Amino acid sequence: MSMTGLSTFDETLQLSNVWLNELMEQLNWDDKRRAYRVLRAVLHALRDRLTAHEAVHLGAQLPMLIRGFYYENWHMKDAAPAERTKSAFLNHINAELRDPNVDAEQSAREVFGLLARKISPGEIEDVKKMLPPEVRALWPSVVQ
């Protein structure tokens, strides 16, 4: 039986839950709300460091529900921010999370691992090429 009455919505709810459950397992958490906040914060930090063209290409491969919060509050820009350091990236995550109990670097690594498993390898390579080396280093070297 359909939860929402619309199979498209049911499918994106199910797929988004699969992503969140996988992220919770990787983080060794049992708090889905916290996993959602981490996924959202890392996706926003990543999105804001991509060109508009690349951000849209990545967004196209996200489940519809996740794609919705990926684009939330986005102000499309043609260029990445001037400050492109690992600390600026992690500060972006921390500022959005406002949770001192979350390790931004570990969270970024786990979300990047999730993306590496779910998004096409070609798109992941395109995204990584747009990032400075110290942020690129947060991505897994081998996808499990």
C-alpha cells in the first residue's frame, strides 16, 4: 500500500531513507535527524564550492527528496568562493550544523563516501576536480 498515494513520492522517501540509514551506519549513529542534518550541511558546503553547472549535474543524480534540500537556499554563482581551504569547508559545515558534538571532518568523509557509492564515478571525478586538493583528500581513495 502506498504511503503517500503517489508512487514517485513513495520511491523517493524509500530511497532517501536508504541513504540516511547507510550514513547512520557509517557514522555509527542511531539518530536519523542528526544524520539528515549532517547530509544536508555537507551537501550545502560541497554545492557552494562547485560551479553552477557542476552543482546542477551533481544534483541531477540525487534522489528527489535529497535533491530538494540540496538546492534549499542556493544562490547560484558562476564561481566558487574565494577562500577554498579545508578549514573554510569544515567551518561551513560547522556553521550550518551548530552541533559541537559532530566532527565536521568525519562527517564530510562519510558523506563523500556515501556519494562515491551512489553517484556515477564520472560525476564524482568531475566534482572532485573542482575542489582544492585538501578538500579533495577527504574523498575515499577506494569506493567500498
